[in-house]
Amino acid sequence: MSVTKVRHPLPARLQPEGPLTALAPMQDVTDLAFMRVIAHYGAPDYFFTEFFRVHAHSRPEAHILRSIDENSTGRPVFAQVIGEDLGFLDRTIRELLRHNVAGIDLNLGCPAPKVYKKNVGGGLLREPEKIGEILSMLRQAVPGLFTVKMRIGFSDTSNFDRLIDLINEHRVDLLSVHGRTVREMYRSEVHYDYIARAVARAQCPVLANGNVTSAPRAGSILAETRAAGVMIGRHAIRNPWIFRQCREHFAGAPISRITLGDVREYVARLYDATRSPGVPENCHVNKMKKYLNFVGQSVDATGTFLHDMRRTETELDLFKTCDRHLLGDANREFSPEPYPGVIARPNCETPGTIAAGCSLETVTA
């Protein structure tokens, strides 16, 4: 691990001597229900909320506040904001600090075109001077932990070192780095060398983000980057046991073996936890498909489960499909890694959801 300078102590981790783990902020995913489900199988050290949109008429969204105010997981929750107007950001931060947040996180990474075209999220990476103004204001407005999640650049990495210097100048307490540019979305390989470069240059702990697919993979990424920990997004949707498995691996203990029967129980728990009163059955089934798009990557190498799941229309059909594929061979291991070539993708019922390539932060790797 690199030697880092921390202005404000980070919250205690679950494994005192081990690397940090965090669930990545994912729009339309990391709500209160999902955090509770993840915590049931093994919570990360830290949670991050969906981003609070900040603009002239915004107020912190009630459903995102619930993931802070009603959070019973016992783990710290950081509130993430996305915006660029100093006054509106200041107003929002003051409102959020009235809640039980572990800290405030600034989104400098969202690669969605409809987001970066508003010059927020990843769009700001084109303007280091503007980022400096925002960091300065937020550092003054946040008396406690102030964190940042960023990508390594917009279309290239020419501003990267300058951005890390700004992180240092404005005394950011924790930095999460997704090792791709905004333009690369989620298509390219992750540039772990740039995460290592951030670790070497930054004066705060750095979390490595991007294709952290399993506990052994987390270990190899930490060995390569020397980061203080890992931030995991879509692979925690696929495998909610991943944070527990990471702690086992970091401690040199055997990694828990997950079966298809275990996954069937996860699907049922997730279905019940994410159901909202008054939502039609077909809408909730379609919502489940966005999660199962990822779960299916580790069910079978042929992608048959995904093919059949995507064609279900009712709760009965969905669970019959799950029973056939998951309980039919319940003791078979759920693959720790996604099967090669089995791709999560949008389906026709759920445009704009969390399948790979969608337009929101929901596919943070």
C-alpha cells in the first residue's frame, strides 16, 4: 500500500487490517432496497448513493435520501452529487449535511452523453480550472469527509496529472478512480496503470474501480495498483457475495462457494425487496431483468438462461425460468467470473436500464 495523508479519518472498515471495499454509486440501482440486499450477503465497508442532481430547481430527491435516513445496514453512506453551479452545489450540500451522511462525494465520472453534454459528471474533466473552483467550494462547505469519484480523462488523459494535483490541493479525503476515459464508456480495457499513477501521486487513499469481477481479481488489481481498496459496481449486482468473498481472500481464508441454489434465493430476495406498492407486475418483472442481465453472466456458458429470462413477461414465467435454470442443478457452482462472451445487454422492455452500454452511471464497473 502507498503511504497516504488523510485530513479526516475514514470510517472504520469491517476488516481492520484489510483493504477497503465500496459499492459503487449506480443510478436506479443503489437505492435503499438494493443496499439492504447487498448487506444481507456481506456488506462493503462503504456505500455511495445514486447521484443527487444539482441544478437551479433541484432539491435532494426523497427516494435517494431514504437510502441515507432509513439505512439499517450499519455501514457508512456517502452522498454523491453531480452538478457544476457553485451556488446550487453549496445549497444542496448544506441540505445533505443535515442527514446522517458519512461524507459528500463529487461525481466526475458519469459517461452518459446526456449528462456530460450538460458539462457535469465526466464532462467536467475537460475543464480542470472549473473543477478546481468546484473542489475549492466543496472543501470549504464540507466540514468532514469530502470524496471524489472520477475517470482518467474525457477523450484522453492529457489532464490527468493536473486533476490529481487539484485533488491534493483541495485536500480531498478519498479518491475513487475508474480506469477508463469518458469516451471509452465501458468498452475498453481498464487502464490500471493510470490508477497506479493516481495512487503514487495522490495524497489521499485511492479506490480502484473498473472490472473488479471477483475476489481474486480484486487482489490482483490491488497488487498491480497499490490502491487502498476496490470499488465494485455491476459485478456486485451479478454476485452480491463479492464483498464477503473479498474479505475472505484478503485474509487468506477460503473463498465461499456460491451455488445456483443460492442464486435462486438471491433472485427471490431481490424481487421482494425492490417491489414498490402499486407498480404493475409486468413493470416489476422488467425491472428485475436489468439485474438478471448481470446475474446471468455467471449462470451458464451458453447464455441460455439470459435468452430465456429476457422473454418472460409475468412473475410466474420469470420464476419458472429461474427454477428451471437454477434449481435444476442447484448444487452446481455459480461461476465467480462472468463466462466469456456472455454479455449483459439492454432488452426491449427496459430501455435505458443497467445493461452494459446504457446511458447512466448504472454500469459503473
